[in-house]
Amino acid sequence: MSLKTKSAGAALAGALVTVLTLALSGCSLQTTAPASARADAGTDAKGSFGPVDCRKAKCIALTFDAGPGKDTPHLLDVLKEKKVHATFFLLGRNHVLKHPDTVRRIAAEGHEVANHTWSHEILTDKKPDEIRSELERTQVAIEEITGQKPRLMRPPQGRTDDTVSEISKELGLSQILWSATAKDYSTNDSALIRKRILDQASRDGVILLHDIYPGTVPAVPGIIDALQKQGYTFVTVPQLMAPAEPVPGTIYRP
């Protein structure tokens, strides 16, 4: 569910509707919308703003899962040219370890480096020690390359539960879901990927794409150009929440 209203009251109401919807669909986990996080931020909140204040501007966050891959350097070139910062949820095995220079570049160019587990296993199918290993191994690998541990994670397929939330909290990780997806794992048609995202885009939205599929990176310039013409400003996920800061263990969902 996306929140398009500007008032704090409407944002909070939207968040409650999201919780109710999840409960009716069989999921009792409470989620927090970025707009609600902003509205609830105290006067001492220290979250870092991006190019704009998303309490006033029409913001959207561009995120990429399951990389880095061979096309990620080209994607970084595109983002640099467009002056857009994104959030990258990286896989440890066969990705972070295989492309350390790209991971280093993602961090150096101001993007948010985040955790997408070690091997893309469904965390809700795992025992607590296995969940912890999936997240912690990627935390360590990224820290060894960039000097910093991620503060965000995205559970594979968005599947989480109380155990995943508790372990994420222990590791200092907030959970980030999404509001728009192109299902780019199912098509290499860049025009279709672009259309799907533009059809789902909304204020305070979080776009989910994968920089490992052939059709995705070619679709990104058109997505950015079209949404900027519609008045959107691209920010990282933490910037979308500012002045609030991501709270470890919390599940954020637009």
C-alpha cells in the first residue's frame, strides 16, 4: 500500500490500514510506512536528509536486489549521470565476494549498501541459527570491503516473521519491503519493465528491481526520466524516512 497524503494524521491512518490488510490476509506482522516514520520522528531525530525534505517533496526510492552482477557497473554509470542515489540489497555468496570492487564503488558513490542475505534462502523456512548466519555472513563480507556494516536488509521474497525480526534487531538491521515491482525476473522486455514500474509509482514508494537480469538496467534511464518529469525526487531508503532513522528489527513497507 502506498501513502500519497501529506498530513501526519493521514499517514498514520494509512499505516494502520496496511496493518489491517496484512492481518486480514493472514499475516499478523506490523509494518511501518516511511511517511509514518517521518511523522513520528521526535524533535531530536537525526536522520540524514537527501537532496530534498521528503516531508514536503514527492520522493521515491529506487532499490536493486541480488547483485552486484556484471551489469552493475553500467548501472552505476547511469545513476551517476542522472545524479540519482539508490539502495542496493546485496547477496553475499557469488556476488559480494565475486565483485568486491563494485561493492566498494557502490559505497563510494553515495548509494546505500544493504543486506539481501548470503544465499537467498527463504528465511522463514530456516532455524534461528541459520537465519543469523545468512544475515551475519553478508554483514561481515560487506564490512570487510566497505568498512561499514549495512543497517538495512531485505528478506528474500519479502518473507519475514517474528523470529526474522528479532534476529534482524540483534544485528542492527531494519527490514525493507516495497510498493512497486516489475517482476523483472520473469521478463527481459525493458519497455515492459519500465511500464510496470511507472504504473505502480507513488509518493513515498519503494521500487524493487534486480540489477542481475538483462532487461533491467536498460530500463532504468527511462524510469528515472519519466518519474522526474512527474515531479519525483529519487532518494535512498534512509533518506525517504528522514528525519527518522531506520529502527533495527522494524519492517518498513510503503
